[in-house]
Amino acid sequence: MGKPAPLSPLAPAAFPDLPEIGGVRFATAQAGVRYKGRTDVLLVSLAPGTAMAGVFTRSATRSAAVLECQARIGGDPAPGAAILVNSGNANAFTGRRGVASVLALTEAVAERLGIPAARVFTSSTGVIGEPLPHERITACLDDLAGRLDPGGIEAAARAIMTTDTFAKGAGETVIIGGQRVRIAGIAKGSGMIAPDMATMLVYIFTDAAVDQGVLQDMVSALNRTTFNCITVDSDTSTSDTLLVAATGASGVRVSADDGAFVEALHRVMRDLAHQVVRDGEGATKFVEVAVTGAASDADAHVHAKAIANSPLVKTAIAGEDPNWGRVVMAVGKSGARADRDRLSIRFGDLEVARDGEVSPAYSEAQAAAYMKGQEIVIRVDLGLGGGTARVWTCDLTHGYIEINADYRS
């Protein structure tokens, strides 16, 4: 790759102070998979009894690692588990060699950690179509296994980055039955972001005790309003993986009815999803698209995604141009039900259009001033029913082209 992109102007001030999760240990290494002079491999060891849940890309060209994770996700938690991640090479569209690499890695990790290979989950992110030099990773495993550390989550977040400009983390601590339950997660993602089931690479850990089926239902449901509601460039990756591990180390058993836990997990997932958008390749503005009044929630989501994915809308935002006509265009092309003469549009709290025409209250100067902010909200009401949706995206700048034009060089 070319030189690293500058830090996103939407980046947080610092990596958050995350709670340590009992039963989770991390180690990172420089394997030289593609990058030189930076960590590019992460090993996570998970204690016996850890339940695993996950959601994955629905891409028809998904990678061997994704397929293996999908096949293993509901396994017996008793032996514990492990996660192995590499950056720099996606091991996607690599045919039988890709499968062989996954099996070689999972067997090597299993041998060193004393767990079944079926409880090792791998992920790879980076360039598509190049064989993974997995022997560079296996050569690091003895060292990784000997340096596993419960406090290594920030280093873990940095090891999985590709075109990301900052490491992404989020955490929560909640009280359930008078006892503390902790949640901490990391993510990577910057481009090729339009999830369909999951997004990029995301790993979330909790010390709650949760049955695998219950955990899976929670994660799948929360994913629909977090990671499946973000988009940077409308492109769904071959490698999108979200894994959630519940170690049970707190001794607090959580059910589907524990609203405090579900809400905390939702906040962590939404925070990480937003950070991915804030690190969108070349992004200078964080954009929320809020749709109300649709015929159904599903229609609202279709409209919101059409607006958020429109290159014309996104470039207008980059240029700080309050071109609401492009929002009208995106609604009209979405395929979901709309009525021109019931449509209203706001930029923030500024009404710009209603009842099929420009609002009598519209001020071009006020709208232009609003578009200069880093946080933009586009509100659309269809006037058709009670359907709502929120989607988060970023602007589209020349920086996106620069990053992706030399991605493989």
C-alpha cells in the first residue's frame, strides 16, 4: 500500500479505557503478512465455557475464513475458544489454498492452546485474491501463546487495522443483580463498508454467562440496528465478521429479558459502528439519515440507504452544498413507496422542502451554514405511515479515491 492516510478529522481524542474481561487474553505480533514494521496478527484466548455468537457477510464470494467461522459458531463451549486475525491479506478468492490456510492456522492454534481446532475462529482482512502466506503466521504462534495478556485489547485493535486511521474500541460496565458485568469490543473498518449481516471485523467480549442460543439471538437482532445501518461506499466485503464471546467469568447469568445487558451491548455495537463511519476513507463529515413516515420500517430502511449511498448526496455534503434536490432524487430511485407531494426534508432542524416543493421557510444561507459542520443530520418524512429508520454514513471526498487507487501498490 501507499503511505498511510492522515488521521480522520472525525477520530476520537484517544482510544477508550476499556474494562478487562475475565477469561479473555490477547497477544499481537509482526508477522510481515503484507505490512512491514507494524503488528499484523492478533491471537485471542478465551476461557473454557465461553459461548460464541456471530454474524457474517452474505457476499456470494465470502472468504474461506468466513465459511469456516459460520460452520463452527454453535459448537460446544466447554473447551473454550480462540480467535486468530491477520491484516494485510483477506485470504479471499484464493480457492483451495485459502481453505488449506484456514485449516493449517486453526490446527496450529489448537495445538498450542490445547483446544479443539473446531473452536478456533480465524479472520483475514486486506487484499483480495492473493494467497495467504500462513506460514509467516504459524511461525509467530509460540511467541503469541507465551505472551497472552488480559490487558492487551488496545494493541489488539491496532493489529487488525488496514486502511483505518485510528484503532476502534468501546466498552460498558453494567450492574445486574447487584454485580458488575463488563463488555468490551474492538473493530476495524474504513472502506468496503455496506454490511449485509455484519460488517468488517468486529470482536466483542463480555464476562456475562449467556447461553449460546440466547447470545446469538441478541447479536443478530442488535446487528440490524447497528452494523447493518452504516455505509461508507455501498460495497459489502467478502470478509465481514462479527464475533461476540461470553466467558461467564463474572458468574452473572444473563437471559434475553435482561434489558440492562441488552442495552449495554447495543451501545457498544452502535459505538463501534459509528467509529467505522467516522473513519470512512477520506471522510470529513459524519452523517445521520433519519427517515420517518414510511409505509413500513423496511421501506424506511430502503429510503435511508438510498440517500446514504448516493454518490451525488455524499459529494454534495463533502462540498458543503445544501443540495436537497439530490435527496429527492435518492428517495425517488430507491424502489420503496414514496409520494412526491407528501415528502418533507430537513437538514438538522432547518426545513428545506415539504409537500413536493421547496419550503416557504427555506433559507439557502442558513442551510449552507449548517452544511459546514462536521455532524450532519438529514431528516426525511414520507408522510405515508409509521415506518422509521436511521442510517449513518460519511461524505465522499477525493481522499477516498486516493486511498483506493493505490491500495495494492
